[in-house]
Amino acid sequence: MSSTVTSQPVSQTGTMQPVDGGWMEAPVVFGDDPQHLGYLTLIDQVLIKQRIEHLEVVIGWETVNKYDILNSVGQRVYYAEEDTNCLIRNCCGPRRPFDIKIFDNLRVEVIHLYRPFRCCAWIFCCFCCLQELEVQSPPGQTIGYVHEVCDPCEGVGKIHNVRGNLIALETIQIRELDNTTQVGTITKQFGGLLREGLTDSDSFTVTFPLDLDVNMKAVAIGAAFLIDFMYFEEK
């Protein structure tokens, strides 16, 4: 069964305010849920908060993106870091291919996001420049994909897992495939005029049902990273 998520540019509102709460206590996982995604069994929302890189602000040189992934009370659930070289970052900009590694509190990589390079000449080759993201958890085991589409009637993106259709996302609302039941959202948070104007450091809130499959929670988190690069990485 695969899940499909369609998306359009994200709203600029949000209510989650992070605090310095340290790391979330590691849960004990029972049943069929994977141990490496145990944190996701206990939460129904995360805040993905990109760190401000001061060197990037001063000289405009694109540096490695780093993110804190927090729960609703500001405790760190995961830490994410981009793995790209300097040449790729500064030549390709926000359309660059990347690997993003997401770590737990033991510095173990639990989720891996891979975005391949796509042609930038979108006017001439719409279909070969469509963006996609592969989500692996644990690294090396694919659990889902995020795909951009070129059909305005379907939005600008889809998400699916490797088993079949599960959920759909329209206008950054995660819905059941019958489009009647909303089961989550991805929301861009406004970071203030100074932060928004001088940096490309962004924050997103991702909400989902507490009992949603943890693999799909991980894929929804991955979707927020691709949305960031597609719409908000430019200064």
C-alpha cells in the first residue's frame, strides 16, 4: 500500500513555540514499531527549526544546513545535518542534490533523506526537472518518496510509501485518500522580519495523528525538508 501526498506553497502561520528543553527522553518501544523511530510513537507534531549560520549571513556563502527537530514542549527529538560539498551548495543553490542525515540523541543516524539532481531548465524540460526525495529508515532501507508533479489539478507534489496509497496532502494538509478526513498539516512558521529578510533559515511545524504509522510520520517530516528547499531556501 503506498501513500500519496500532494502539496502547494505553504502558509506562513504556526503556533508551536520551541523552548530549550534538552533532549526528549528515549522511549521503550513495544509491538511492531521500529526501535529506531521510537520517538515518533509518542508525538503528534514536530517543529523542524533550521539553525542560523552566521558565516552565511555575513558573507553570503552557502554553508551546510543544520536543523533541530523538536517536540511540542521544545525538547529535541532529532538533529539533522546536510551532507553536501561546498561546490554543489554554491553552484546549484536551493535546487542542489543533497543527503540529509537525521540523528537521535546517541548520534545514531535513524533517517536518511536523499534528493537527486534535477535539470534546472524547467521552462524547456518540465518533466525532467521535477523534484523528488527518497526517505530511508534505517539508512539504506527505503520507506517512502516525495515527488513533485507537473499537473496543476493535483497540486505540486505527492508522497507515497513503498507499500501503497495511505494518505494525501493538499495545500499542505494531510488527508485520507477520500479527501474528507484531515490527518495532519505542514505549516511554515514566520520567523520575524529580520530572520526572514536576512537568512534562509526556516521553521516548519508538521502535525499528524498520534497513531499514524511511524514510517509515514518520517516521510511527512522528509516532505517538509523538500518543501523548504523548493520554496524557502532562497534569501
